[in-house]
Amino acid sequence: VCPRGAPTTPPPRHKLVHGSFLTQAHIVAKTGGGRTVRASYWASKIGPLNIGWMNATIDRQQAFALGPHTTKVVDDVTLHMDYSSLHVTTGEWVLAVTPQAVERSVAGPVRRIDVQMTPRVAESKFSVPPHGMIGQSWDGDNKAVFGEEDEFPVRGEYTTSAMAEGAIEGVPTDYLMSSPYATDFKYSRFGLDHASPRDVSKLTGRVKAASPQAANGAGVVEKEMELSAGQVS
């Protein structure tokens, strides 16, 4: 996912917040047949009617686009567009990308995206334990780890800085990607046949028993309440 800065005036309106929203989603999925699907969704391409579309490629084939209420099946990977949202289904995951308006925007993008990740299998059944800023939460430990969060002032001007430090392995820059379809970063699991879950004992955030959480409204899933608004870099 790709964040972009956007100063906003959240309620009450006597404060100005310099933060960021997710504005692009670029997805790479390897099918059971060995093919590679690459799909992209841009919030900036969504117009006032909220009509969604995406484009994609399969291996080195010609790119194609999907508009509202269309579906493309590639082996065991399904790309589906409803009216606005993109849904990518694999053997273990469902990924949903949904456009939203940026409320009270002062500058920057007027559209953002929410990204929701839903596993289709139990954590103990993953072929390889997932990772990434959100994926590492599914580590099978039944613990919620609370990372750094911004504390917004009642009034004045504020710039967000928290990026889930304490609830993620390493540091936020370990998760930066070199290009939209890159899959290689410090903790990448892409293409691996075996890997261990993260070691929760090495995290410095506050820990409590996990409870199921719904998707929040800022582009992330509050899995184990580890990542909240503005923390994905």
C-alpha cells in the first residue's frame, strides 16, 4: 500500500492535523498453478459517483482492467470488483480495497482507501506464517500488542509520527518497498516454503489477551488492536 500526506481539520475544527492516508494498493499473488497476478487500485481514479476499477496483469501477458460487477479467475486466485471495492481471494486470504472520501481535507488527496485483510484458514493452518506491518499480527499467540499511537491535541497544529513502534518487529523502515510490485523486505515471506512466526517476546509494546476486532476507518485492520489510524507507512 502507498500512503500520501493530507492535512485535515478533524472535529472539533480548531485543530490542523498533518497526516497521511492510504491512496494506492498494489497486490502480488502467486497462484496454485505457478502464475503471478499483479493488481493495482488507485484512490485518485475514483470519481464523484464512487465507481471503482482496477487493472492487472498475469505473468507477462497484456494488462487488463476490471470495472464494476466484473470478475476474473486465475487458477485459485479471484479478482472481483463490486460497484466500488476490489476483492482479491486466494486460498488463505480475502483482501478488500474500498474507496473513501477524505473528510475536511485542506490539501492533498480527496480520496483514500481502506484495506481489510481476512484470513480464510485458522492461524495454525497457514502454509507459512504471514508477516508485514499487518500480516505479522496473525502469529498464533492469542496476544494483542499495542504499539505507539499519536495523541492528538484539543486544538492547534499537529503532525502525526507514530508508526506502530513496539507492536512490530524491527523498525518501520524495515517495511519500505522499492517499487509497487516489490515483494522483498526484511521480513518477507513471499515465495518461502517455511518460516517461523515473529517472536512476540522481543516486542516492547503493551501486551494483553487478544479479542476479535473489526476493520477500522483509516485503511487498516485492527487485528489484535496492533495497528490503528495513520500507522502504516
